[in-house]
Amino acid sequence: LNVNPKKNICRLYYALYDDFKVYKKLHPDVPDTRAVEEVIQQPAPCFGLEPRVAGIIVRKMSKKCQAEKILRLTSRL
């Protein structure tokens, strides 16, 4: 699995900062704190996953959920 969460977090922060700059250009009178609130309340930027990577993540989640379900069931015995 080649997913680097730190890289995606950096991309998220840069995308938010870019949105902040655009918002401030359109609304220069708005205080920075209000501009940040407006940008944060927008839908988060989406970074697409390759189908292969998404499939790996789904399979890992499924295995983990299945293992947890088995543990819950066996603990009742």
C-alpha cells in the first residue's frame, strides 16, 4: 500500500491556503479569522485515489471489521 497520509495532509493544507488567498482577494475587507472560518466551512478538497489503492483500503477495512466481528461473537460464548 503506497498511501502517504502526511503527503495528503500537506496537499489539504496547501489547498485550504489557496482557497483562503482566493477568498481574501474577493473579500479584502473581511478579517482573516472570518475568512478562515468561511474557507473551513466549505466542502473539503477531494484528492482522488487510484482504483487499485481504494480497493486495497476497502479490503483492509473489511478484514479488520470481520476480525472485530468474530471477536465480539466469540466473546459472547
